[in-house]
Amino acid sequence: MGNPIQAPTTLTGPASELSDIDLSIANASNASEVTVKYQQERAKRLRPEGNSQFVELTTVSKLKNFESDPWLQVDKEDGNRTGGTINAPKRCKYLIIGAGFGGLLFAVRLLQAGINIEDLWIVDSAGGYGGTWYWNRYPGLMCDVESYIYMPLLEEMEYMPLHKYSYGPELRGYAEKIAAKWKLRKNTLFRTEASTMTWDDNEKEWVVEMLRQHTSKSKRQFTLRSQYVFLTSGILSVPKMPRIPGLENFQGHHFHTSRWDYTYTGGSPKDPSMNDLRDKKVGIIGTGATAVQLIPELAKWAKELYVFQRTPSTVNTRGQCPTDPDWWKKEVANKRGWQKERVDNFSAHMSKVTPLPAVDLVDDQWTKGCFHALLGTPGFLTPEAIPAHIASLQALDLPNQERARSRVEEVVKDKDTAEKLKPWYYSWCKRPCFHDEYLSSFNLPNVKLIDTDGKGVERVTENGVVALEQQIDLDLLIFSTGYRPPSDGSPSSRAGISITGRTQTMDEKWAEGAGTLHGVITRGFPNLFLTGPYQTGATANWTAVLDQLAIHTAYIVSEAEAKATKKRRKVTIEPTVEGEENWSMQIMSRAGSLAAVAGCTPGYINREGDADRVTTMEEQMKAAKSAIWGHGVLDYNSVIEGWRTQGGLEGLEWAVGVED
């Protein structure tokens, strides 16, 4: 997000936090020492190459099998239909790219808005529904957001999650249940990916070039034309790994966590008993959110487990528990609209709205933190007020991080290991983690932390990994190195699709900074709908954002279609110049709430420090345009809901073409 530029506005809101805390905390010597420590640890991890120190897995020849789907045979053996032999259509009216929860939500909300299911098609490169929950099946996989708010459409589905935080198999199965309820499978093309999209202004439709994988390794190319396209390919969908010298030389087994290999480890997604690791030396590179869930499972089975750490995660308690049916009926699913109320309550506590709801319904570590520094909070700020706002956030965060560091001391017995596992940065700088067994795993005799003091591993050899000039021989090397940052590149590049609109590619347009109306549609690319995070609201509970975007998009499409007075007349819709520019100005005027992200330790949130290298006024303006809605997701929802209530599609222009 860089160092956002602010339009002149009056000071209200967040800076008032200063009156609610003991400012002696912010000025205490301890706070000063912590700040210095934060800066020192950040400096260790800054690299001149920034985000380019990572590459996408598809570019690494050693991992050339990454693109293959390891789950087709597994799912077939489990009795699940995969892939499918549905014939591809030549033309449709509504095309959804992505079959995760985002794609399912867009399909459901469009159907609820009155479109005909026969006009709708979904495509996905996977062999089934679920998106990230289809591909990720590593041992210990679970959602780190409460399932009662994360799993969409629970009311409509009349479904009770099995646990407060759902595990991977349930989430994947739930996606299949949604598709079944709305009869989407017959209109879904699995193992199919879009490679290019080009707007045909004569026919008023998108020409989408597709590649479809068959049972053989060959891919068949075909063309699908669609009046509307919805990009729902996710915000953390492109696995990455660091550029490590010598990787090509490694003779042991290796894979990325997003493509877990149970044929080597033993076990299965439903029974992760990794018996085949009992005589293996295992190394894992990375200690982020995935690794925090995975390492306790590996520790149970590996003969020796070496954890290579660049930066420790903040790991708070999880408090996992099964869902009690009686409690569920009496306290949770006890009235119409309960899920939206719970979702909004969570968002309110995360954004620190004033006044806060009297009861914190979710009541976990997400709502106790200072993540409004990253996700936004109500109230405008003048440029002069930003330093006070940042100081307020930092003071509020200090006791939170002190508690996290104290927890490490309490759980981890070896003092040297405990010191290396302590997070020295503000809580919003890296995705927080929650687990009840991760820290205690380092008390086991077969688990060894290899802390690289911010440097990362040096190189890979034929037999293992070199870190701190020490070689560690390994049988298996696991990359738990995360995903391409959500703010990196245009929507087309993140989706892996070359998109050309009326006069330019989307990459060319985004080179000048994001430009949309409400974050969902961009000028020059008619009838193409986006799913953020640029210029939308944001929260840790991303499915709630997707649901709001799906509802909003379905409204726009249905209203636009109503403009066609005769059947089979094509409608095109896109923002006006003024509508898009005005929305960008609103995004920029609220970006000051996000200023505390500047100076964070390197990670995907600040694109490995690249966001702080923004120096010129032009770069700052571009960064501010590409920010999220800085006043929090509830405020964003209120704005777009008000726009719908007002009617008239203000800021959009539409045209009705000739009969199809």
C-alpha cells in the first residue's frame, strides 16, 4: 500500500484512540526499546531485490509437476466425481472463472437475482469445487477464521459446522454441497483454464480462449464466448517460493505444501498418519500460517524434523472445540439473519468501530488485536494527524505482542529456542497465527529450529540445505513459502489470464494504478467483474467480502439487463470516466487509516518491503489508488448498499445493442 497520499479532510475518528489509552505506555523506555528492536529485526530481512526474491512455482523446472492435479485419483477412490465429461459450450451469457467459495457465491447470488441457470457456466483448473480447499490438503489443514462466519450460506444450507474452526475436508465437502443444492455441476467445466480474454466490441462479448485437460496429459484448446465474465480466482492462489541457489541439484524428495504428496509421506487427507516418515529426515522452509498448522503434524511422525525460519510468526491460542448442537440451536442459529449479524459483529470488532457492539460474538484472538491498522477503521485523517494515529496504533499493539512473546517463554522450554520464536514486529505486519500445539512442538526431541536470523537458507545441495554455513542432510524438503501477494499485479496477471479490453490490456491499465467503480468493474473492460482486493473493503473473513461483492454484482447485472426492453438484446455496462475517478479519489482520501503498514517487517503484506520504496509523488498516488477502502469493510458495505438503495446505477454507463 506504500505511503498513501491524503486528500485534505478534517480529523475525526481513529486519532481519538489516543485519548483512550495510557500515553505513558507509548513513551515508556520499554516501548522505545521495543521499537528499536523492531527496526533492527526489519533491517535484517530487507533485501534489495524485494518481492522479486520469490518466483512462482510454475517457473521452477525442479517443480515442473506442480501443474498436475494430484487429487483426481484420490477423489475417484473416495467415490467423488472428478473432472467430468461435460461438453464445452461455444457461447454462454454468464461465465464464472473459479469454482471456490467466491465462484459459488457469485453463481448463487446471480441465480437468486433471477438469471437462468442454463445461461451460466463455471470453469476451474481443479477437478472439483473448493478453490484453495481443493488444492490444499496438507496434514493439519484448517481455517483460521471461525467457521460460523467463514463458511458462506450456512442459513440457506441449514448446515452446522463440525468445529468452531473447520478442517480442510469439511470445507471442501461443503463447497460440493453448495454446488449440489444449486445444481451447478452440470454447468461446470473442471480441469479447464482460461488463457486469454479479448473484448469483441462488434459482438459485445468476451472471447475466451480455454485449455481443457483430458485424462491424458494433453490439453485441448477451445473458444468460449460470453457476454459477462466474473473473475473469482482468489487472492492467495498462486504458490511461490524463494530463489534458492542449488535447488536443481537436490536429489531428495520435495514438494510445496499446496500440492501435498501422500504417496511419499503416507496417510491421506482424511487420515494424515504419515507412517512413511518414521525413518526420514524432513526439512520445512517457512514458518507462516500453513507451517504453523503443519509442523505439529510432521513432528508426530518424522524421525527428525528441521524447521528453517526466516521470520517467526505471532502465534496466539486457538481454542478449537467441536460444535455443540444444543448450543448451536439456542445461541447461534436461533433467528433469521443470524449469520449476517455474526459476520458484521466480527467486522465491527476488527475495524474498531465506535461504539463497539456490546457483545463480541466470535470472541477470539482476531477481534482482540489491532488489525484495523491493516484493514481500516472509520474516520478521516488529515496528513498532519497521521503520525498521531500511527503512534496510537503502536501503543495499543504493544501489550498484545508482549503477551504473544510471553506465551513463547511459557510454552517453549529451551530458552534459546524460545528467544528465536518471538515475533519482533507490529501484529498487523504479518498474518497472525493461532494454534495450541505449534509452540510445544519445539519441546520434542526430534524437532530442531534452524533460525536463519532473517537471512533465509543459503543454498540447497544434492543432499540437503545449507543455513548459517551448516549443511543439514535431508530425505524430504517441504516448501511452506506462501503465495503471491494479493496486491501484486493486475487482476488479470493474478488470475493468470491475458485480458485485452477495448483499447488496452488490463496490465497496461493497472500500470497507472487501480481504477474501478466500487472495486468490481473497470472502464474499458465492459461486463467484466472483479473481486478485489483493490478498492474494496477487506477483512480477515474474506468470504464475507466475496458475498457482498457477489450481491452487489448481481444487482448491477440484473439492473443492466432490465435496460434491455426486448429479449436477446445485449447490454454492455462499465464505469463512466467520472464515476471511476470519483471512486479512486474516495479510496485515496481514506488511505491514511492504513499508514501504519509503512515500515513493517518484510512479508507478503508489504510485498517484501517494496511498498516502502515508493518515493515519487506519482508512485505515491498510484499506491493510494490501489489501496483497500480505508474506513473498514462495514463502512464499505454501507456505501455500496446506499448506492443500490438510491438506484439509477450512478457512475455507470450502459448501452443496449442489436438483437443477438
